[in-house]
Amino acid sequence: MVWLPLLLPFLAGPAAGRLAPSLHPRRAAWLLAGTAVGLAAASTTALALLIVPGATHLHAVAALGKLLTPLATGSPDSVIAVAVTAAGLLTWCALSLGRALHRRLTQLRRARRLAARADGELLVLRDDCPDAYALPGRPGRIVVTTGMLRTLSAEEREALFAHERAHLRDRHHLYVAAAELAALCHPALRTLREPLTYVLERSADEAAAAAVCDRRLTARAIGRAALASRAAATRTADRPGLALAATAGPVPRRVAALLGRPAGAALGRPGSPGLPRRLAAPLIAATLLACLALSAAATVEAADDLHAGIEAAQGEAPRSQPPTR
């Protein structure tokens, strides 16, 4: 059972890629971020559990745990090899998480210094390169360059600002941070970051369309902003890493979604060609939830088995059997 949490993330990645266009963006964001964090926690716990049997072959560990014999889970050589490998992977994860957290804190401090230059919600930078992004903080700011302001009309600017305002209001940077940290715990979880970024941008797109009451205007604003920033080869080195921009992600897919049905709209009537697509969202969501539930259950079961093995190695009677006389 202890190996199951290490294998299930390889199934969750392909399923997550199919979920993004099938489920409402806000619900998809919650599901993808929660799945990433849950699977990362389970896989990290599984690595820790794999260390214990091999560690009990050390006299100091056996004495500390009052073990009469090492845990009998296989040949000593294989058990120790697995424990050493798991310890190395867990150490690498811990170091990677530490560096990532330090980098995030540095970016957050930089964002706060940049936000302090604004008098209100909007911070205008004098730069001919078109760019605009949501800068998280307390409070968050919308940063836009003079080049972007000249590129868009007044109505398009309002739609763009509504998009960035949605990023700040819903704290989308926390979702991205959670996915990035989870990916450091298991390499297969890296595949969840792209669909999560897409649904976060789609969620902000829908919020902007609702704010300006015009989906076509929102699509035009996002499309023109993306084309302008890419045509001008916008320099993003000065943009804080935790900032979210309306020009990120697959813009053509987002624009097509805005010009089509609203998010969460019915995808077909029973018996119509759209039925398989309607069924895709619940089936894929059920797959991700099943991966999460199985991973958690397997981790708990493995921990319980390990605890029972430790009790047996200590010479105690199993909990499920009465003591012999």
C-alpha cells in the first residue's frame, strides 16, 4: 500500500489536462489545487514511511524504539536500499521546498515595495513595452505600463483591469504557489500546473466578462493585449514571479471560450453529440477525487501496518488479538 501514493500522481496528470475545458473554471481550480496538495502530502508521507523499516536496522534507532528485532519487511539489503533512496528523495524535496519558499518570500517583499509606489489600486509604470499584471499583496495592485494603456481603448482597459482585479480578489497566486510547491514533492505533479494556470485565467476571464457585461469586449481586450505584448517582445524579467497576467496561458483557447458558451453552460442535450462531453467533467472529476481518496487511504493503511509491525518488533501482542496466557 505504501507504493500506491507514489504511483497515483502519474494517473492524475493526464486526467487533469482533460478536466480544464470540461468543468467550470472556479470549481476546476479548487479541484486541481486540492488534488496537487493532497497527492503531494501523501507521496511525501509514503517516502517517510519507507525510511522507517531500513532505519530500524541501525542499533541507535532500534534502541530508541525499544525494538527487539528490526522490522521484518524483506531482506535487509533491499530494505536498507529502499530506505536510503527514500531518505535521499525526501531530503531533496525538503531542500527544494525550502529554496522555493525563500524565493516566494523574496518575490513577495519585492511586490510589496513595488505596490507601495501606488496611490490607489492602479500602478502605472512608464514603459513603452505593453504589459499588465496583478501584483498580490495587502492590498494587491494592478500594474500596467503606459505602452499597454496606449494599446487599448478605454472600454478594453476596463475589461483588462476587471480581469486582473479578479486575480487579486480570488487570490489566484496562492493556487499557483500550491501547485508549484506540490510539483517539488513529486515530479508527476508538474503536469497539473499548466491546466491549473489555464482554469485560473479562464476564471478571471469570466469574472471580467460579467463585470463589463460584454463577453466579446473582454475577448477583444485580452486578445489585443496578448498580441501587443508578444509583438513588442515585452520584457518580463522585471515582473515579480508571483504576478498573474491576462496575457498568460493559451490565449486563443481563452478567447474562443469567451466567444462561445459561458463557463458551466450545458454542453448538450441527452442523446445529442454533446453528451460525451457533458459526461467528461463528472467522470474526470471523479477520477481525480478517486486518486486523492485512494492515495490518502493507502497512506493511512501503510502507516497502520507500520505501527503494527513496530509493536510486533517490540514484542507486544497485536492489538487485534488478546494476550496469550
